Amino acid sequence: MSLILKLLRLLLLYRLLSCPVSAKTHHHKFFITEANYTRLCQTKSIMTVNGQFPGPTIYARRGDTIIVNVVNHVESNITLHWHGVHQPRNPWYDGPEYITQCPIRPGHEFSYEILLSDEEGTIWWHAHSNWDRATVHGAIFVYPKLGSSFPFAKPYKEIPIILGEWWKDDVNKVLDYALHTRGDSNSSDAYTINGQPGDLYNCSKPGTFTAQVEYGKTYLLRVISAAINNELFFAVAQHQLTVVGADGSYTKPFNTDVIMISPGQTIDLLLVANQKLNTSSPSSGNRYYMAASLYGDAPGVKYDNTTTTAILEYVTPGSNKTFLDSTPTLPSLPTNNDTDAVTTFVTQLRSLASKEHPVDVPQTINERLIITVSVNVLPCDVNYTCLGPYNMSISASLNNISFEDPTTTPILDAYYHQIPGVFEEGFPSRPPFSYNFTNDDLPKYSMIPKTGTEVRMVEYNTSIELVFQGTSLLAIENHPMHLHGQSVYMVGMGFGNFDEQKDPQGYNLVDPPFLNTVGVPKVGWTAIRFKAKNPGVWFMHCHVDRHQSWGMNTVFIVKNGATPESKILPPPKDMPQC
Ligand SMILES: *[C@@H]1O[C@H](CO)[C@@H](O)[C@H](O)[C@H]1NC(C)=O
Ligand SMILES: *[C@@H]1O[C@H](CO)[C@@H](O)[C@H](O)[C@H]1NC(C)=O
Ligand SMILES: *[C@@H]1O[C@H](CO)[C@@H](O)[C@H](O)[C@H]1NC(C)=O
Ligand SMILES: *[C@@H]1O[C@H](CO)[C@@H](O)[C@H](O)[C@H]1NC(C)=O
Ligand SMILES: *[C@@H]1O[C@H](CO)[C@@H](O)[C@H](O)[C@H]1NC(C)=O
Ligand SMILES: *[C@@H]1O[C@H](CO)[C@@H](O)[C@H](O)[C@H]1NC(C)=O
Ligand SMILES: *[C@@H]1O[C@H](CO)[C@@H](O)[C@H](O)[C@H]1NC(C)=O
Ligand SMILES: *[C@@H]1O[C@H](CO)[C@@H](O)[C@H](O)[C@H]1NC(C)=O
Ligand SMILES: *[C@@H]1O[C@H](CO)[C@@H](O)[C@H](O)[C@H]1NC(C)=O
Ligand SMILES: *[C@@H]1O[C@H](CO)[C@@H](O)[C@H](O)[C@H]1NC(C)=O
Ligand SMILES: *[C@@H]1O[C@H](CO)[C@@H](O)[C@H](O)[C@H]1NC(C)=O
Ligand SMILES: *[C@@H]1O[C@H](CO)[C@@H](O)[C@H](O)[C@H]1NC(C)=O
Ligand SMILES: [Cu+2]
């Protein structure tokens, strides 16, 4: 008997050893549907995935493949993007509408193939057409490979925190209204945590998201900003947060009371539930608010300055709730103009840079691009009202070019099949002229950019540095720039004008954070580095959607390398057609 058992165990061991822990393929079905949701005292129909808001979470391990079959059951076009997934050689499934694909039309479907590679931590998915992502978004949790573990003690449980923005109006009506009046878009009516505005808004209290925690345990908060137009501070009353990851990459742990998170970013936080019930004052309760509020103060810009809350509620397992139903304490959040708080937080981000999670930042570069990031105005088209500044049409640009999306042929299609007339290769490596970018008294004529579909061609394996230079042309804001197809090392940031001689000497080339969305500080600059080793057509844009809609975008086309392993994969047979 025991011999048989031994043999069986040997056999099992043999099978375990001979069959390496291989990456898995996960299958998901996403139905795009309308669903009624009640928020802020009114019910409205929103676009969702499977009727859920926020949408379903995808769980995977490093290196896995995810297949998502998207079936469009609504009356408008849609595309989905896998934010932070590098999609090696696989731009076909990246998602931005008219950049890499035609939209999935009503009644049609498309299966996305999502190739995970070096991502580990929290990333997410969202619609990449119009402002559909306001309600069509969800988390992707990427766990370490089987057999490896987090670079920190395993948390007891995880708490997803998805920040969003809610309009009482249909969100695409808000976009259309803005595009039609050529002015700023109406601000949202509420921020949300996991789809709920929270206690501080009318009619919202019953739905407030509540996370139950046990005293003494450690929790992993996976914070995602799915907000559309605003950057947010986030804090938890009386709890310190330990940052351990950002944008699907680990960071050196550091403690902070508050984080600032821009649309598109993710931040992983450890929270120790270390608050004892105050027995000498039990009526003070054992519940704490988690809250988020605005960072942004450009004059003349419409902001949502409300505060969203969720609740951290202590419970004792096996017994009934130990908290009292009292009003939780609010954390103190910085004021909406506290740029110092933002700088303090952002400059502490460092890659883990360990043996298991090494840093591969280019020490030397082949090419440096300096890219001005501006909000602009265009002359008023007679057919519009033009509620932008100076009664002109509001616009935005990179290097003084306001990007125009193609309308019939996606750029990837045009590039792959060499269809002329869809895009130009003229995105410049410098702004057209140098001026005091951060002087807020610039002449009006300089505010009018060129318009066009200019892309940047990049040779395979080039080491590139991009310096984003914020300008004071119009709205002076922090811009979260997002590059598809790769993460980048944020090697430096500063205020004022970038100094090409002096500033690179202060770069962090040892353990810079590895991000997919980097903030360009207001009245300042940010430098990033990456090696262009992922051939494809990769959108780069400000993740503030109104800026993206106004043209704060461009495209990097990374050319094929010489070997078969360094070329774009062939297109899928079932790409949506325009
Ligand atoms: C949403 O509610 C409206 C009004 O009650 C109703 O006509 C519509 O069918 C509902 N939509 C869905 C998807 O349930
Ligand atoms: C936006 O705001 C304007 C001015 O307050 C208002 O007239 C308009 O109806 C609003 N609607 C939408 C969809 O943005
Ligand atoms: C709540 O409703 C009241 C009455 O309609 C209104 O005055 C107030 O501004 C609302 N508050 C919020 C936060 O929307
Ligand atoms: C507990 O409550 C008492 C009475 O209100 C107060 O004086 C004390 O500061 C509280 N302790 C803590 C740790 O909050
Ligand atoms: C928030 O914004 C509204 C409208 O833009 C304004 O009336 C209000 O005073 C602001 N509140 C705060 C606290 O700044
Ligand atoms: C918990 O509360 C429920 C209902 O309020 C009650 O039935 C139950 O006996 C309580 N359990 C304990 C352990 O106190
Ligand atoms: C932020 O705004 C407040 C209130 O308007 C003002 O008193 C303060 O000086 C501002 N701080 C900064 C850093 O601009
Ligand atoms: C304005 O609209 C009219 C009618 O739709 C159209 O013929 C004309 O070309 C438009 N003008 C411009 C400048 O787009
Ligand atoms: C914009 O147009 C309105 C109405 O035509 C006019 O009253 C206002 O003076 C104009 N503003 C500017 C800055 O030109
Ligand atoms: C640029 O403008 C800013 C703001 O007006 C000013 O403080 C700075 O000195 C100027 N820089 C240069 C080089 O002129
Ligand atoms: C942008 O380009 C336009 C058209 O060439 C020019 O008039 C304007 O001065 C430029 N502005 C800047 C800030 O480069
Ligand atoms: C949907 O996409 C198709 C294909 O590109 C296009 O012809 C159609 O105009 C789009 N519909 C809307 C409402 O944008
Ligand atoms: Cu922006």
C-alpha cells in the first residue's frame, strides 16, 4: 500500500517537474450593455460591461494571456484598451479608436488578445472611444508567477479603490456639448469610489462603499484613477499608507498620509488596520473615511470641487460589529492648489530595483525629443458658438500640433498596409520656437497651433528620451501623459524651463519609477526614458480626456527590427472594419 502511495507521489513529483509552471490563458466575455443606475437622486442609463459599474475585475498572473470577447449591444461604437499592458508586437489589440482599430459597431463583436509580459501589480482596462470610459472600465490584477511572491509580506486581503467621475447628464452629451460650443466641458457632478459618490452627496449615503477590516491586519489597497478630467488627492483618516507599487510595477516602499493620482494611473498601497476602538469614548466609533478631492486650480477652468468618500469599518470576526454607527472622521486632504504636496509625493516614487525586479533604464540615449504640452485656441469656425477663451475655439497641442484623429482608416492599418494620406511623419523633435514656456504673459498669436495627424517614426531599439515641457499658454495644469505599448522610466522633473545642459545631470538613472502615465508638473517639465523595443503603432496622449479630445496627442510608430521576433505580429482576421 505504502509502496503504491510512494510511487504515486513520485509520479506526481515527476509530472510537476517535467511540466514547467506555464502561463495561463483566461477567457472573458464582455457584453457592452445599457443599464440603469441611480446616483445623486436620479436614475440614468449608462453604458456598462455586463451591466456592472465599475466593470468586472480581471485576475491574472505575470506573463498570462487574456482573451476578452467584446459583444457590442449598445447603439454606439466602442473600443476597449488594456491600460498598462505592453502588448509585445501586438498593437492590433491595443484599442484606441482610429489609431489601432476601427470601432466595434453596434451588433458586432471583437475578441481582444491581451498579452501580459513584465507587468505585475495593478493595471486596468477602459473604453477608448469618446468618453465612454467614464462608465466602461475595470481593474486588472496581475499577481506574481506561481512560485514567486509579492516583494512584501502577503497582505491579509485586497481592497480595490477605483476612483471615477459622475455626471448627471449622459457623459457623451457633455462631450458633444463641449465640442459643439468649442469651450471648456461641464465639470462632473461627483467623484466616485467604486462607483459610489459617498456620504457627502445628496441621496448617496445608503450606497457608500464600505471596506470591512480587522484590527491588526494589513490590506493591499489597489487604487486606480478612472477619473475623466481631474487629478485627485486620496487619503484615509488616521491611517498611514505605504506605497508599494504604481502602474503595474513595484516601488520601494515609502510612507505617506496622502497620495495624488492622475487619470490613468494606479497606485498600490499597504494599510495596517491599527486603530483601536477608543474604549474611553466608544461613541466616537470605529469607522474612518477614505476620501478623494481635486488637485487643480488653473484660472477659468471648470472643476468639480466636491469630495467623494468610502468607509473603512473595523469588525471583529465571529462577533457582531464592534463599531458604532457614528459619523466617521474625515482625513485632512490638501487644498486643491497644493502643488507642494504633489511634488513631495511624486518625487518619492522609486523603482524597487531588486534582483527579482531589476531596472533597465537607458544610461545613454540615441535621441532626445523636447515636447511642449499646451492648451490652445483655434479661430472660431462660423458654425459654432465658440465659448472658448477670447470667444475662440478651445484646443490643445504637443509641440504646437493639435492632433486630428483619422476618421476612416486607423493609423495602424495605414502603416501596415502602406495606405497613403492617413497620417504624416512630421512630428518634430523640438517645439517650433523657443520661448519662456512658463511665462504666463505670452502673446495671443502664439496660442494658435497647427492642426494635423503628425506621427513620430522611431527606429527599432532606439533609446529615447522625451522631455515634456509644460507651457503657460492657456490653462496652467499638470498633464498626465500616457504612452501606449511600453512603460517608461521617469528620470527627472522640475519647475520652469528645462535646461538641456544642466537638468540631465540631476537625473535618477539608478532606480527611477517605471510608469505608463507620468505627470508633467504645472509650469514645469518631466523627462522619461525608454528603449523602443516594441514594434507597433502607439498612441501617446494626455489622459485628461478633455485635453485628449482637444488634440493633446501624437503617435509613436516603432519600426520593425531585423529579426522575425522583432516584427509586428500579423493582423487578426476579424479586425473590425470601418
Ligand atoms: C431604464 O429605465 C427606463 C425608464 O424607466 C426604461 O425605459 C429602460 O428600459 C431602462 N433601461 C434598462 C437597460 O433597463
Ligand atoms: C452644460 O452646462 C451648460 C451651462 O451651465 C448648460 O447649459 C448645458 O445644458 C450643460 N449640459 C451639458 C450636456 O453639458
Ligand atoms: C443637495 O440638495 C440640496 C437641495 O436640493 C442642494 O441645495 C445642495 O446643493 C445639494 N448638495 C449637493 C452636494 O449636491
Ligand atoms: C479617546 O477618547 C477620549 C475622550 O473623548 C479622548 O480624550 C482621547 O484623546 C481619545 N483617545 C484617542 C487615542 O483618540
Ligand atoms: C466649488 O465650485 C463651485 C462652482 O464652480 C463654486 O461655486 C464653489 O464656491 C466652489 N467651492 C469651493 C469650496 O471652492
Ligand atoms: C449578532 O446580531 C444578530 C442580529 O442582530 C443576533 O441574532 C446574533 O445573536 C448576534 N450575535 C452575537 C454573537 O452577538
Ligand atoms: C491656495 O489657495 C488659498 C485660498 O485661495 C490661498 O490662500 C493660498 O495662498 C493658495 N496657495 C497656493 C500655494 O497657491
Ligand atoms: C458650416 O456648416 C455648413 C452646413 O452644414 C457647411 O456647408 C459648411 O461647410 C460649414 N462650414 C465650415 C467652415 O465647416
Ligand atoms: C465674446 O462674445 C460676446 C458676445 O458676442 C461678447 O459680449 C464678449 O465681449 C466677447 N468676449 C471677448 C473676450 O471677446
Ligand atoms: C520666465 O517667466 C517666468 C514667469 O514670468 C519668470 O519667473 C522667469 O524668470 C522667466 N525666465 C526667463 C529665463 O526669462
Ligand atoms: C504655432 O504654430 C503657429 C502656426 O505656424 C504659429 O503661428 C504659432 O506662433 C506657433 N506657436 C507656438 C507656441 O509655437
Ligand atoms: C461607427 O463606426 C463606423 C465605422 O468607422 C462609422 O462609419 C460610423 O459613422 C460610426 N458611428 C458613429 C455614431 O460614430
Ligand atoms: Cu492634459
